[in-house]
Amino acid sequence: MKHIDVVVIGAGPTGCMLAGELATAGRSVTVLDKRAAPSTLSRAFGVHARTLELLDARGLADRLVATGAAAPGLKLWRGAALNLGRLQTRFPFVLVTPQRNVDALLEEHARDRGADIIRGFTVTGVEQDGDGVRVHGHDSSGRGSTFHATYAVGADGAHSAVRTMIGQPFPGKAVLRSIMLADVELENPPDNLVTVNAVRDGFAFIAPYGDNLFRVIAWNRRHQVDDTAPVDREELRSTIEVAMGTDYGLGDVRWQSRFHSDERQVPQYRTGRVFLAGDAAHVHSPAGGQGMNTGIQDAVNLGWKLAAVLDGADDAVLDTYHSERHPVGRLVLRSSGATMRMMIVRPWILRKIRNGVVAALLGFPPIGDAIARMFSGIGIGYGHHAGESTVVGRRAEDLPTDAGRLYEVMRSGGFVLVTEPGTPVPGDVHAVARTDDGPGLLVRPDGYIAWAGDSASGRWRDALERWTARTSNGARPVSR
């Protein structure tokens, strides 16, 4: 039986991003997916700034940006607006592009890096012990196979079979039923902002793909039906008109679906040698369009840590996947849930307060910019230990170096030491010198700061060892 470093179950954006990260780090990875071919559906549609930065760090962002439309903000009810244009990033917008474009790009990237992706394979069992994980299943003909790996990751979506097999509960609740999803043409569309409005009995959300194609999310409180019920064109049109005051000249409806919104999160992202990521670990309201983004960011966090431990780092490094990403999943669940509840509030006095308060808060730059950083993922950080610089755990900005932009330098997939201008660059690590003012930095493969200070002191080596070296070599295991 061939041994694999990591088996990933699920070839969606989370699974393929993870596979690409592992393969880039030189580890063997096999992805199993029950679908015979990639899905042509596109439930997700928005790629936020932080996700684009991470894709930029792998040389993928510009290709994805070319497939969609950059929306510099969100236009909300009663003149309220969220301005993304002030974000300090190369991507001060939300990219509106069908999920299938993200899926195709990440699968191609994973294959190019050497990942093995097997489609039409249904996983029927996951077993683990001190030696590894055995993943059982069968192909479309019914022929059974077993894959043996050191670790396994369930990235198989909201109805994750892996989650059930390892006994992880998925506590939470259903929030909203019968949400309509459609890709449409509009004769008289709104501007290039993402446009949202909510009234007493419903809401509508319109995002521009470009080329006169738009993604619509709409909900009608007075017509609640099963997810399997087709979306009637007149129902969609009237819901848009009630929420927006116009149907924008609804034209061709190219694709439509109906779904319900849950808020759920597993209590533990790690169960021994098996990990959960993406929708298998957390699902939440579509408000904010953060589901796919959170999953991709899960994958980038987990990928380099699995590679580090497979290369000899202490096993405790893998515990930081849960300690860092579980709070992020909880934050997204709560913030998107609060946004959805704010949209569907019914009493007129509460809607009046909502309209006035939201407009005032978003119009006040310190608050509006903080919300934009949270919404875009730019503001996500992982905290630091006592005695460390307060910038440790924060996102590294795309600062200029003598070898190009930092996120170009990061495309090798490993740690990067950034020294101060004029400081000698060590020859035994991947290091560059920054060409602006600022401290030395040790940047993790996922673009977060592991250490900051005077690089000539050599203290960055302690941080590097904590993340990458065996404890028998004297390094202290990382915990968060």
C-alpha cells in the first residue's frame, strides 16, 4: 500500500488550496472527491482582499482578478456605504467572480505543483492510530481502495462525511430558509458597487460580474418553500423590485437555485491526525460572502504547519491550527449572522434605527475602515506571546524589498526573513532586505509575522526554531 503524507477529502477551493500548499512544500498529497467532474455551480461569488493577497503570494491573484469585476465597496440601505478603497493593500476591493473560476484556478495550481487529484471516489471510512490514517472508499464502479497517510483533512463541505466519521458534532441552527440565488442580466444595472437593500418583508443583494452579468441573492419573507423548489422568474423579479424599488430591467436568468442558511461550527478543528477545514468546520450566513474566503485561509494556515511537522517540527505546531483559525471562524459566524439579522429585522422602528445607525457608523472613517478591514480579512490576526512585539501575529504588509514586493518573494512557500536596510542578509535562510523604514521581520509562509525586531540580533532564529525544529533540539513548541 502506497503511503502518502496527506490525504485531502474534497476538491473544492479549500481542498485544492491545501493540496497546492502541501505540494509546494514538497509533500505528497492526494485529493479525493466524490464528484466525477468539477462542479459547474457557483454558490460563492466574492473574493476578498486578504484572500487575494494570499493568492498573490503564490502567483495566482492577477490571473483570478482578470476573470471578474473589482467592486470598490458596498452600497447599503438609505445611503450607507462600506468603502473598501481605503484598504492598505494591492487589492482595495472585493473581486466578484463565479466560484467556478476560483475552483478551476486552484485545481490547476494543485496539479501543476504535483498534487494527485482523484475524482469519482466516495470515502466510506476514516480510521486512525499512532501510525497514521487509513481512508477507505470506492470508485464509481464500486471497486474499493484504501489510502494510507500520515494525516488526513476533511474539506468535503457542509455535509461533511469525514466530520461524521470522526465523531465531531456540528452544533448550531438554521437561520434562514428559501434564499434565492441567481445569475442574471440587467438592462439598467446599478453602478459597479455591490448593492444591498432590505425592507420589511425581504432583501436583495446584487453584485456585478462584468459584461452585464450579475449575481443576485434575494429573500421573500412571504414565500418560504423547500430548497428543492424552483425559483420562478416572476418571484425573483418582484422580490428585487420590492427590496430595491426597481427590478433594474431583469433580463435573462442564466442560472438559479435556492438554499437555506445555517450557523454551525465544530468544537475542534483537529481530531488526532484528522483535521477539518472550510465548510466542513464552519458554515454561516451568506452576508458578507466570507465562506469560501475563510476556507481558503484555513487551508493556507494548515498547509505549511502540516509540512513543517512532516519535516520534523514538534506536533504541537498542529494544535495552533485550531487555536488560530477556530476564533476566526467564530468571528465570521457571529458577524455575518448579525448582519443577516440586521437585514431581516421587521419592526419599523428597528429598521429606522438600523438605517440611521449603520449609515452613521460606516460614514465615520475610523469605524468604517475598521469594519472594512474585518470584512475584507485584512484585519485578521493571531495574537502574540508576552514579551513579543505587538506586531507578531499580524498580517505582513506587501512591503518593498531589494528582491521585489514581499508577496512576490513569498512565492517559494517558506519562511522569509526581512532585514532592515543596510543590515547583512544571512546566507542560511531565505532572506531579503526591506527598502523602506521599519523593523526586521520573520514572515510565516501564510503571510503573518512570526517575529519582529533587530534582525542583526539573531533572535529571529528562536522564533523560526519554535515553528520548525524538533523539541529534542532544544526548541520550545509553539502554543497559542
